[in-house]
Amino acid sequence: MGATLNRRALLGASAAFAMMKSAPTRAGGQLIVGTFGGDYGEALQAQIDKPFLAPKGIDVQQDIATQDPRKTKLIAERSFKHGTMDVATLSAVDTYTLAQMNIWDPVSAANVPNLSHVAENLRSPFSIPHIVTGMVVLYNPERVKAAPKSFADFWDPKYKGRVGLSDIVPLYNFAFAALAFGGSMTNFEPGKPKLKELRSLGVRIYPSNEALAVALKSEEIWLTPMYLSRSAQWQTAGISVAAVVPAEGAIPYVSSAAVPKNASNKESAFMYLDLMLDPKVQAAFSERMFYAPTVDNAALPPELMKRVGFTPEQQAKFNIPDYDYLAKNTPHLMDWWNRDFKG
């Protein structure tokens, strides 16, 4: 899940954009995609931009940034006749938050035909779910001989000082703690005292997922709640790590894409969303990024599907985030995380 908006950044961007009457209209052959850089951006270029859109004369330009600047820009530009993005990629929770501000055009099988192949519990009326993974339990099988069975196993005293958390997924950390001790996706409160207890057991907090991987590799930690996709990535990088879907069920993370209402090139934008759900594109992303497909017609090699996907039974137990709950409660949850848990 993405972090909350930085208020100072939002005010600064809003002031700058207020000086502009409108972003200029672009030529019909240009498509601006607001997205992440790195492997994700390169995969979009390799799987969509070059093979599908370049031959049609559509020039795709990536507006590369992290989520907060992208959200800030979309909010600042919402009153413009023409914004500077035609497609925006964000986490599902951030896409939902911006939907409450009436920023997105509706999405349906009429303008995105491949949406008909998306699982019902991943659909949204204003965005497409591009890729999905889920928070599960990752552990070092050389140090943890008996595979964990539950999120609650992180509190076992025998793992004192050997559990790690990533600081960039705080809402998911609330969620797994709540699920382990009587909470739900609409009530994270039971997780607060248990996170405090985990802190007393010497839990280690890392500033990024990459730092968490280093700690696993060095055996500074042995267990962590983390995305299944990371397990496959880290195994490929030579780290001794295994994954288990806990008894409580996985907590899905979805990377979404949506079209702003003031996009200049909507026809190409919805074509782009449809291509993101194309089964071959979905399979290519799974092979490159280790996320699971969101459509039912993407054929993956069985061994890859075993590493990145979830069985029908595991999908049935998904703890789907309640985006309305998160939109209303994220500010005070983040305040508690930073002040009471980390502080």
C-alpha cells in the first residue's frame, strides 16, 4: 500500500499548478503514462509500448515518479481541462482514495474488454488491477525447520530478535497483526497492542524491502511478513527463503491503473489499460516481476505459477483490503505507527 500524501508537497505542488490555467493539449499520437521507473517501467515499454502501440503511431512517454508525487500532481490538476497524464499507475488503495475526489473515468468491459477475465473480487469501477501479490509469511528454511502456519507465529518467543518488518508497508503490518488476534480488514485496533508486544520481543524494522532482503540473507532475521512476489525475487537472487500462506489467509496487494477524467488521449489510454490485462502481457510480467496475473486466461508455466500464484482455495481466503476503511483511518494509523510504535 502507498503512504499517505505529504502535506507540504501537496501544498507546494498546488501552488505551482495554480499559476497555470491548464496543461496544454497534446497531439493525439502521444500518450503519457504516469508510472514507476526501474523494472516496472521497462517492462511496460517492452511488453506494451514497443510491440503494440509504436506500430500504431502512438508515442508513449513515461512520467516517472514514486506514488506520492504522482498523487499530488493528479490532485493539483483535477480542475484543469487537460491534465498531464493519460494513464496513472498506483496501488489499489491510493487509486480508491483519489476516486473519492472524482478524479477517474469509469472502467468497464465496454471500454476495457479484457476486464471480463478479471476475478470479481479484484474488480473496481474506476481502475484495472494490473498485477497482484499477497502478504504471506516468509522464512529462512535453514533456520526455521518447521514451516510457520500463522501470522501469530511471529510472536513465538523462540523467534525473539529474529523477526523483521518493512517500514514501507505499515498498513499491511497493521493488517497481519490484527488478523492474527481477532481483528479484521475493517478493524485494525487489535493489532496495536500486539505490535507493541512484538516490539518488546525485539522485532527489527527496516527502511525498505531491499534492506529486509539484506537482513534475511545475512541471517540477521529469520522471518518476516512480506509479499509472495518478494519470495520469488529473493530466491532468484540466491537468498535462502521460503513462503507459506498463513492460516488467516493472504492479504492481497494490487497495483492498479486508471484514466483521469481530464486525460487528453482517452482512446489510447483505455487501449493501454486493456493491453495491461492482455494474457500474454500478464504472463510476461509474472515471468519478469514475479507477480501473479489478475486475469483467468494468462497461461503460466506450472512451476512459475507455484512460486507466484495462489490456489483457488487460497484466493477464496483472501483478506481483501477495505479501501473505505483505509481511506478514513490511514492518517491516525500512520500517526500511531510513527509515534507510538517506532518512536
